[in-house]
Amino acid sequence: MSRRYAWPALVLACVGFAFLYVPLFTLVAYSFNESQRVTMWTRFSTRWYAALAGSQELIDATLMSVKIATLSATMAVIVGTAAAIALARYKRFRGRGLLMLAVTVPLATPEVLIGFSLLLLFVGLGIERGVLTVVIAHTTLGIAYVTVVVQARLASFDRSLEEAAADLGGRPLAVFKLVTLPLLMPGLVAGWLLTFVLSLDDLVLANFVNGPGTSTLPMVVFGRVRTGLSPEVNALAAIFIAFVTVTLAVVLLLERSNTAHAAAQD
Amino acid sequence: MSAGPRPVSPGSLIALPPVFWLGIFFVVPFLFVLMISLATPQIGRPPYVLGFSLDSYAAIFGDAKYLDALLNSLRLASLTTLLTLILGFPMAYVMARAAPGPRAVMLLLVFIPFWTASLLRIYAWMALLQEGGIVNRVLIMLGVIDRPLTLLYTTGSILVGMVYAYLPFMVLPLFAVLSRLDWRLLDAASDLGARPPVTFLRITLPLAAPGILAGSLLVFVPALGEFVVPELLGGQSGLMIGKLIWYEFFNSNDWPRAAALSVSFVVVILSLPLLGQLRGRRPEAGA
Amino acid sequence: MHRRQSSPWTKALGAALGLAALLQGCSSGQGHGPEEKVVNIYNWPNGIDPDTIKLFERETGIKVRYGIFDSSEVLQAKMLAGNSGYDVVVPSGPFLQRMLQSGLFQPLKREAIPNLRNLDPVLMRKVAVYDPGGRYSVPYVWTTIGVGYNIEKVKARMPDAPLDSLDMVFKPEVAARFQDCGITWIDAPAEILPLALGYLGLDPNSDRPADLDRAQHLVRAVRPYIRYINSAKYMDDLANGETCVALGWSGDILLAKAKAEQSAREAGIKPTPITYSIPREGTSASFDMMAIPVDAPHPGNAHKFLDFILRAQTQARIANVMTFANANAASWPLIRPEIRDNPQIFPPPERRNALWVVKAASPALDRMRTDIWASMIAGRAP
């Protein structure tokens, strides 16, 4: 068997990963810095973690953002996958052209516009602004992303598996659940993650459609920029990283032991 | 599907949820904005009078600064897309070809930065690139330079920030497609005597095309309207169209003009692929 | 929407209208009995100290929900869209004036705010241009616009630098000397352009194209020497020593100075030497006003909040903690001397008369200002 991949790919990939992680190391390193200023290292200290624990504003905003992001990502995946399947598989149904436009235009539309027009809609309909409206805004944007990703995956699909399942007597819904969905899964997960990140990071949309009492994390962080970001937010970032690393590691380990287990049973 | 002709096609049915959602939460608001773009501004609530006036559009097409801002943004978005592709393709490729063990680790590594607010990571870059920041300190320590370089608030720092923010949006779609690739095709090609660059160009690249397209779409288009990154990391970078739209909405209180600018922007972007097709390029696959 | 009948779009439209009707029913209706014990405030970040909020909550049992906006422009847009959900908002003067013209605020019930008597009549006359008779608003804090310096770096480049003059940020020959160590401006055309007009000896509130043309030439001539134009990052950069000259709000710059000193003390090193100076060519007094939106859900609580703020002790505490000047004469004896007698925070009465106020702009003036500003940033003639 030949080498798995040429060295240029490996080198560039390493550069890419390093690029992703340099700021993260900085963030984490300075979360343990005693001094407030990021340009000065004085000595090791955990004071910012203590400050974070006492910062109700940051904690509330974080929980709020995570909640909104989870809801938006889930909704976006459900609706977006439906759109992707409809567009990729069914070449002629009424309104197809319009659907195609409706899933791509949000990508092209400046967030200022989406946020603003949604605000007008909510005011016009008398919908109270809060978590619901922010979730709606993020989902709408997320649908566009999910559709693009899932469609790309569908495009590189091998339909023979589905056809085989159908030939064996599987009904459309069962074929979908047992064959199509698992094969689509990487695309769905990718779409979910993209929307989650979009929502977690969004500043503009939330600014427009949120209500009193729904401050999201980016808004709070951005508000603190003016007086200089205190390393509490570094501590927050470090905690996020630790939490996610542990969770993902556990999930992946479980999945591998599952597959190993299933393989062992064959 | 094998069943006979039905009164309602399944495509219609499956399309119903997205159509419903996007209809009420995107199309209708967009139509509002279209209406406002044809209105005339006034002082009061709302700050416009509905009607039919093309004044706002005329003003936009008659003023060079709007075109300037658009070209500026196009330039930035193209560079960002190119750089994320160059950096992201090897990452996705290596991940897709890896054995399940290392692949899992790499997936982990790609996802972790995702979960820190991108705003924070941008601030980290600000700290890194400052005159008193780490990059300069290290370079001085190594003796490469004696006075700190101005790295921050330049076009370079904007690009760094943009690539950083948009990299995952290129890597994930690429990975989603590349992971479906049948690697035996590559092995077969090299067994037949093809050298690696050839295999890459003639086999890998075309098969990865849907992923490249998807990734480029998810980077280029939103990057066009981006203005948070240039705001924070930029200095004398000129006006971006996203910022211009912001100014029109907020500073000049001219909602019709802001609406007209946004609508024009969307129309221009949507017509870009059409222009591409007109010049004889391959139409988008599966999009 | 679509021509043929069984299109999913028609079905969707029907469902959408149904949902809209449903949502209309369960929307936030006003007038549901006595006010909930909540008050929603919309203010600048760092616009108020947390202790004041806690004291208010403890005394009245009313929960404060605090939302932040980072520019008056955003506040204005949200208010113009309607039904913002806020009870107390804090726009700056000219924006208050414009929003009043659009009928966005409700008149204050003066009997519910007895502490109105604490306000200084001289300063109240200044804000009368925004709100004649003070029927809708009360001044909260005020600042001036001026220049903050890193004194060491500035003197190193030009020992006789005109520190009290706008030459530092408006005159190309002078600004060029500091280009390498970094000059910054706030991103506020509605403040900077009047400042430029005043610098040129013209009426800051002028809307004559000839005057604005001169202002435009001025800003375009000096733009190449400005490192960036941004209202969010300049404080931190000045405090860090990344920039050396900053045109901005006195409140921000003095806060940056305080933070620089604090972190330097902790680290045991010398702090970045920052000073602020009010330009001798004249500048504006920038007032932040508190007002109650016409559709506020809890107007009674809003009035209580305003009255609480206007107490001498409250405004004194805010001044002491956040180093903002206020218009509350009753609070002045309670303010620390370092702040009250600091001419950079509380300009003495003679200088106060020289301060002008920026009035709300007509749409034509807004348009001119935005065009000048955007073209300047784009680097070309409009």
C-alpha cells in the first residue's frame, strides 16, 4: 500500500492547526496571569477564575447564549435538511425555484438587514422580543448554512444503497431512517455545529431582535471592550475549552468502543 | 420513489417546513425592506412615508463611494476565500484520510476552537499583534528585528482575523465531502503509475469539487458583508460595504436609502454566479 | 405568491397567516393590571455602577433588567422600530431631541420625581435646547470631547506640542509627528464634524454646504495620519501605550487612565502617563439624558428609578465611582474633591459657558455628515 498522504499536505495541515491554536494558547495562558493587562505577564494567579465565578452577568450571558445556540442549531438542522433533500432529490415540484432562492439569499444578505427586517416583523406582529426571537433569527440564518452543507453531501452520494434497501422491500420512511440518515450524518453534524457557532458568536442579529434581559455573551463581551477586556473572559474561554475537550473526548471514546464492540461481535 | 402518480408530490411535502419557515421569517421581512426602499424618508415614527420612489436607488448608483465599498469588500472576501481554501484543504484532506483514531483526535482539535466565542479569539489576535504583544516580543528576542513592527490595524491583520474566523466554514464542508471519497481510486491511480500531483489534480480535486464549492460559498458570501473583523483589526483599510450599510441605517437615519443599498447589494451578489455562467463556466453542481 | 394552486407556497402562506393571527393573540399586551415589579433600563455599558442598581432593587423590591447598546444610533433605530420594551433609556442630547420630534417619549409626571429640584438651573438651561422645559427628560451625566495623551510619547516627539489644542488631531503638520505612535478618533460624525466646524471658527451646528465643505477638506487632509477611527478599542489602546493621541469622550479617557493606574499599581510598575485636555478652540458638552419611552411597559417603576437616580447621594456615588460629571447641584458637595475640583471632569463655570451643545440635525444635515464621513473613510471625494 502506498503512503497515505504526501508530506506537503501534512505540513500545510499542521500549519493550519497551529494557526487555529496560537490564539487559544494565548487566551488560556493569560487567564492565569495576575496582571489585568494582556501585554504584561506578572505571575501565575487564579484570581480571574474567582472573579468569573462571581460575575453573574457573564455567567447568565453564557448560559443564555448556549441555550439559544442549541435551540437554533437543532431547528436549523431539521428545517435545513428537509430543504436540502427537497432540492437535491426532487427535481421538479412547485415552488422549487423560490425555495432555492430562499435558502441562498440569507447567505448573501447582510446581517444588519436580516436583523432589522426581522425586528420590523416582530414589532408588526406584536411578538415580544426575547429568547424566542433571537432563536428565530439564528435559525433562519442557520438554515441557509445547513442546506448548503447537506446538499453538498447529498451531491456526492451513492444512491445504490438506498435503492438496494428499497428493492428489498423497505418503505420510504424506513429507508430514510435506516440508510439515508446515517449516511447523511456527517453533513448534519457539520450543519449543526456551524449553526451553533454562528449563533454563539452572533453580535449583530442579537443586537436587533433581543429584548430586555436577554443579553448574549458576545454583547456582554463587546460591551466590556470599551473599558478593556478583563481576563475574566479569558478564564471563561479556558473553561469552555476544557469542557468541550472533555465532552468530545468522552463522546468519541464511547463511539469507538461501540464500534469496536460491534465489530467484536461479528 | 416507486409509487404511482400522486396528487401531491413528495418533494412538495418535504419542502413544506422550510418553505413555511423561510416564507414568514425571511421572505416577508425582505419584502418589507423592499417596500421601505421605495419609500421616502421623514422625521417621525416610522421614519419613512410609503410610496413609490426610486430616489434612493438613483442616489446609490450615482455615488461612487458605494461602488468603492463594494469593490473593497469583494477584494477582501476573495482573498479570504482563497486563503481559507489553501489552509483548509490540507486540513480536511488529512482528516478525511486518517485512520479512525487520529481522525477522531483531529476532529476534536478542529471543533474545540469553534466553541470559544470568535470575538474572544479576535481579541486574542489583537493582543498577539500589538506593538507590545507576543509576536513582536518574540521577534525582538530572537533578534530578527530591533523595533516592534506595526502588525495590528493593517490589511494583513484583517486577513488574519478573517481567515481565522472563516476557516471552520471551509474545513467542515470540505471534510463532509472528502470523507465520502473512495480512496481506492487514488491508490489505483498511483498503481497505474500516476505521480501524486497528477492524481491530485485529475482525481482528488474534481471529486472534492462539491465541497470546495460549498466551502467557498459559505466563506465568500458572508465575508462580503462582514464588518466586525475589519472594525476591530483594521485601521486604514477603506470602507467595507457592510459598514456602509450600517452607517446608512444608523447615522444618516435614511431607512429608504439603507434599504435600497441592502437590496442592491443582495441583487449584485446573486447575479455574480449568473455572470460567471454567462462567461461559459461550468454551472454549479447540485446547488 | 405562486401561480399554480397546489404549490407548497400557498399552503405555507395560509399556515403563516394562521400562525400570525395566533401569535398576535399571545403577544405582549399592555395594561395587565398592576405593574410587575420590574424595570427595564437601556444604557451604555459602564453607564452606571452596580451598587446603585443593587441599592435601588433592595429599597424598592423592583428588579432591574439592564440592557446595553454601544451607540446612540442603535438606540435610536430600535426606538424608531417601536415597542422596544424598555422603560428607561439613556440617549445623548441630540438624539433625544430628534426622538422627541418623532414622538417617542412620554411626558414626565413631575410629582413622581420630587428630586428634580436637585438639578442645577444653569446646566438645565443648556439642555433646554434638547427638551424645552425639561418635560420629557432629565440629564444624567455629561462629558466633554477632547484629546487624551500619552504624555511621555508625545513630548518625546514634540516637546512643545500644543496639548490644549485640536491642532494635535486636526492639523496635518502636527498630526504627522505622531503618526508613528498612533492617533485615533472616535467613530462619531455627529460629534467630530461639529468639533471641526468649531475649530475652523464656524458655527458647530451649521448646515450650510459651504461650511461643511471646509470641514470635509479638513478631515480628509488629516485622515492619512490617523491610525483608526473606532469608538470601542481606543481606550484600551491608549491605556496600553499602543496609541499616544486619542480624540474621544472625557469619561472614557479618564476611565482608561484610572484603569491603567490600577493595573500598574498591582504589577508594581510605572503607569502609562495619560492626561486629558479640553481643547481651547472649544468643544461640546455632551449630555446623556434619561427619558421614558411612550410605550414603556412599566412607567410607574420608571419614574421611581429616575427619582432614585436624582437623589444627591446616588448621583454623588456615580460621580465618585465612574468619574462622570453630572448636573445635580445637590450632589456636588458629596463628590470627592479630586473629582469635583478637577477641571477636566467638572470644567469651572467660566469655561462651562464656552461649551456648546450639538443640536439634532435635520435629515439634510445628517445626510451631508454621513456622506462626508463615509467618503473620508473610503479615502475619496464624495
